[in-house]
Amino acid sequence: HETRKSKLSILLDGERWRQSDVPPEIQRVTRTLEEGIVPEPVSEESSVTSRSLLSSQSSIHAEQFLTIHGEKFAVVSVLLLLLNMITEYCQIINDLPMLVTDILGKLVDMLKFFNARTCQLVLGAGAVEVVGLKTITTRHLTLVLRCLQAVMLLIPDIKTHFRK
């Protein structure tokens, strides 16, 4: 858990807060979560890795928006990695159901951390110092809002999985 949280922190601190294309693998992950099925997380061997998600290069089949429950979201690349981390936690529950309470607590901690750090970087203008953005624009604020809304929309699906 701490390794994932540390990785998320590093990725958040390096985020340039630009819209990212959504690879089909990540769209599949969200679609299966919506359907109540836990997808396999995108593996490091897959074409979608942290490096490829964080680069401005997009795959041929990537979508411009992340679609959740029919709603389109402009998102940043670090959210795509968070979604993959969420599926990893859900997969752990599938494999080891007796750890549900512990894993749920760790997932909640991860989501709280993402929310807090995102707010510090964009609302608190920390990204100006950390990443070197000249200023926080309405585009940055909108992207953060859409990322947080996307996570909020998936929370009931994740809760349903943890109740099973």
C-alpha cells in the first residue's frame, strides 16, 4: 500500500495537468467495474504502463474522454493510473476475501490522499512550485473537477464489489 501511495504521490507531483487520451485498456477497466465485474488490472507488460500513460503520446485507439456510466470525462494521466490501482485493490479482494476490511481501509486512504494532494497542487497552487506551472488556469481547475467527479461516480460500483 505504501509503495502504491508513494508512486501516486510522485506521479501527482509530476503531473502537468493536461488532458490525457484514454487507452482502450483503461476504458475497459472502468466499463467492467460499472458492470460489477472486477477486471484484471493493466499489467506492467501491457502496452499501458505508467510511462506510456504519463507521456503525451497517445495510442492509435485511445479515446479523448473517459466514459463512465455514459458520461464523458476529460481526465489527466495520473487518474488513469489511479483507476488501475483501484482495480488492483479490487482484485486482491477477489483473491483474498478475508482481507476485505483491511483492503477497503487502504483503498479509502488512497482515495483520500488523491483528493487531498490534488487539491493542494491545483486549488492550493502547489503545482506552480512543484511542476513549474506559470499559473493555475480554469482549464486546470476543470480537469481536476472532472477527475474527482469520475472517481465519485465509480465509488458506488467499487462499494458494491466490496460488499459481495
